[in-house]
Amino acid sequence: MDILTYDWFSDKTVTITVRLLIAAILCGLVGIEREFKRHPAGFRTHLLVGVGSCLMMLLSIFGFEDFLNSHEQIQGFDPSRLPAYVVSGIGFLGAGTILVHGVTVRGLTTAASIWVVAGIGLVVGIGMYYEAIFTTFVMIASLLFLNKFEDLYLRKQRFHHVTVIVENKEVSLSSIVNELEACKVPILNVSIDDHPNDASTSLIKYSFKIHVSNTKKLPEVYDKIQSIENVHKVFATE
């Protein structure tokens, strides 16, 4: 196709341009929310993912028209194959935003938002504008407001800071975490102090922030931790 003879104002060109712009706007709106909250993937990342996904869908729909028209004997062309690779391939990009700190995992929401904006780009590319706009609305609403409902729910729970003093190298962090998980106690944060109160270099202090809806369950939790061999002391503060 000669760029000099290309019809820049044909219906197809206008359709492609409009769809790319809509994908940029919708996915950019999601990215702005992530940018304001200072997440690793922000405005530019979400915009590029959405536009790129839309471009792949447009390529699948319009990119092979001339070839197929000149080779009518070709059968079984499937325009969904290329977008299918976008859906699976975007997972690698999303995985790059997930960070693991001990038992705390961060970035899952951002990874999910990247996956969804890829879907938004695809549906815009095929011309499903209502679906794309409605999905964007639901997505932004969930990112802006659902976390407030989660915080409100968590405030109803009782937070506790549990400190466990153990013999150094004799009790692993994973063994204590396993006991808490067995009691179905969510762990919000973990910290480690190699020399608690500078009293003895042979001791190590694990500090856990947990939340428990039923405080009557706490004695059972403390007993299970205290039963671990080489645990010197268990105490908690609210």
C-alpha cells in the first residue's frame, strides 16, 4: 500500500482513528486514578496498554482485508486469534507490578487494572463502545470507592500487635505464620528485630499486626504460638 495514495479520510480510517482515541481516553482515565495513588503502573502505562490492545484488535479486523480480498480461496480466517494472544500476554506485564514483602503482597489491584484496560482496548477496537464505557465506569468507581468500604469494614475488626520472642535460628518465621493461618487469623504486617531490647543477642523478636473479629479467639492463638518449642514469650497490644 502506497502511503502517498492512501485515502486518509476514508470511513475505515476515521473509524480506526476514533476507536484509538476512545481507547486512549477510557484507559487513560483509569491510569490517572492509579497515578494519583502513586502505583507503579500509572497514566502512561494504562493508556499504552489500552491503545496497544485496541491496535491489535484493529489489525485483526482491518489489517488483512486487502490480502483476503485478493485471495478469496483462503478459508477459515479467525480474527479472534490475535486478540487472544493479547489477553494471555498482558499477564506478564501485570505480573511485573506485583511486589512481595514477606507475607504481604502489593500490586494485585494494579495488575488487575492493567488486565482490564487491555480488555477495554480490545472491545473498543471491535466497536463495542457501550461495553467499554460502562466497564470503565465500573472500574473507576471500584478503585475510588470500594477501598473506602473495605477500610470501613476493617475498622470494625479489632487490631492487635502480637510480639513473639524466640531463640535465634531455632524458631522460623514460617512456623509462626503457619500457626496463625491455622487459626484463620489474617496477618497485615510483619517485622523482625534481631536484638530485642538489646538484652540478648541469642533472642529474636517477631512482631505481627493482625485483626480478629472475635477477641475470645486470641487466647487460643497465644497458646498455639507459645506451644512452639523455643518460644520464650508471647504478648500483645491492641
